Amino acid sequence: MKVIPIVAAAAPPTAAEAELGRQMQICNACRYCEGFCAVFPAMTRRLDFSPADLHQLANLCHNCGACLHACQYAPPHEFAVNVPRATAELRRETYARFAWPAPLGAAYARNGLVLALALTLGLALFLLLAVARQGSMAALWRVPEGSFYGLFPHGLMVSLFAPVFVFALAALGIGVTRFWREHVPGATTGAAVAEATHDALTLRYLDGGHGEGCHDEDDARTHARRRFHHLTFYGFMLCFAATSVATVYHYAFGWVAPYGWTSLPKILGTLGGLGLVAGTAGLWWLRRRRHPQHVEPSQRAMDEGFIALLFLTGASGLLLAVFKATPALPLLLCVHLGAVMAFFLTMPYGKFAHGAYRAAALLKWAVEKRQPLKLKLGSE
């Protein structure tokens, strides 16, 4: 008796995948925007689009809007081609699809802002109650002797944040690995890594297609989005560098916080905090005035949750540095630590993950463009 193997049928495309696939077929016939960004030359290497292809293209898009404003088939044309919105909608599915654990990704995608603020307030309240248990409610309004380690010993802070940080890195790493393995374009070379790193760190494709900037609400060009993104990203990296240097100071040299204003951790942290506050405030302002055709309404909660958490982290850190010798220290410290912990807990599921997936997509494209041209059917 011959045994016939049963092959599981491929899952049907989601509505977002089907819509982006429809638009890519139209764009592939037109190709007017081929020189705008990495999306379109990557598109031209395909004759059909599998879900893996579509998620790759969606994460290459930087949402500059140049293709929408140049497109002869954009709304109100009956073809209704709007690549920035279609890719944004599918990116939201990318975060949920590859997230680990999956339920956390789905929850944050639906209620990003509420979840971010609730986590921050809940964790801050927990820390405030922990301070109060050390003595009385009066402990919340006293200046601890020496430093904030008088409120939370160094060992306790490490035991609180180390598991959260490791979890965030593991969850994000698993998600990006799943995304990468869905379609491996070829062998990764040093040249491809260097190109993708440069394009990611400089936001090369957030330039409006021809270096003139993104379109704003009145169709004018502006580089504001690129600048505010840079302030936010490099502000975060400076804050991370400040924490890393302080860790070396503590464990390698025995130099315990707090550090003076002229110390390297303080300088890095202050510049980073200012960058975070300015960058996130600018991004929030730009969201309120972007062209309505650029915005994907379903991503609003996720985007605003990310911006709010980074703003709270930067602002509370700066206030903590200024008022560290006042009775406001316990409250500010608890709010700051709550915001930082909430950020790391949500990091693998929101717009920070978007940066990691985009970097992976850019690396895929840098690898793929170096392969011999072989037009690919999505079913292959």
C-alpha cells in the first residue's frame, strides 16, 4: 500500500498581505519610483510576492511618502495605491507575527499607549510602596544619605533590572531571528553588513527619495522627521553608553554613584536625556501634522506608546539629576525606574523592534542585491 504524504496547505494571506501584494503588482508594472528607496529595486527582483517577500518589503519602507506624492495611481484613483500606508499596516503584523511570546506582541499592538503608561505608573507605584515599607510614608519625602542607593541598594537594582533587560534582548533576538529565517537571501558578507549598518544608522532612505526630505501636511519637503529620529536614537544610545560607563566605574574601579557633572557618565547621560526629550517631543509634534494619507491609524497606539515611554525616561532622568539633593528624589527616582523598566518590557513589541526589523530588512536587501539576478516567483 502506497502511503501518500500529507502536505499542510499554506496559510492564506492576511488582508494586509493581500493589499500590499496587489499594490506591488501595480508598482512592478509602472516602476516610476524605482530610484526612490530600497523597496522598489527589491520589488523589481520579483515577479510574484510571497508573505515573506511582503514582510521584507514592508520593513524596508521608511514611510517618507515620496512614492505616494509621485504616484499617478494614488487615491482618489481607482487603483488606490498608497505604499506608505500599506507597508505600515503590514509592519504592524510583522511585530505581532514574529513576536515572542506572541500574546505580548498582540496586546501591545492593540493598546500600546495605554499599556505603556499603565506599566510605568504600576511599576512606579510598586517602587514607591517598597520605599515606604522601609520606614513610613515620610520616607517618600526625605533625601537619602549619599545617593539613591540609600533608597534602593545597588544589588537590589541589579536584581530588578537584569532579568528585565535579559528578557528584552532574548525576546527581540528571537523575533528578529524568526524574521530573518523566513527568507534567507544568501550568504552574508562583510560588505553587505557595512552597507546595511551605514544605511540604518544614517537613516539613508528617510530622505524623501531624492534627498529633499519627507513631505509634510501641506506637501512641502522637510528633513524634520530624519532629524528628530536621529535625536531620539542617538539620545537613547548616549543614555545606554552612560549606564555602561557607570557600570565599568562601579565594578572595575569601585567608583560608586552619584557622579559629578563633569564625569563621563553624567555628561553622556545629560546629552542623551536632552536628545531623547527633544527627539520624542518633535516626533509627537510631527505625528499631529503629517499628511493624513501617510498615517496608518491602527499603529497610532503603538507609536505613541513608544514615544511616551522614551520621553518619560529622558525627562525623568534629567529631573532626577537636577533635583537629586531635594525631597523630590524618591518620587522622581521611582517614576524614572518605572519608565525604564516599562520601556524594556515593551521594547521587543513596539517601535523599538521596528528599528531592529528594519535593520534586518536592510541587511537582507544588501545581501540580495549582491546575488545574481534571478527573478523570483513568490511560490518558489
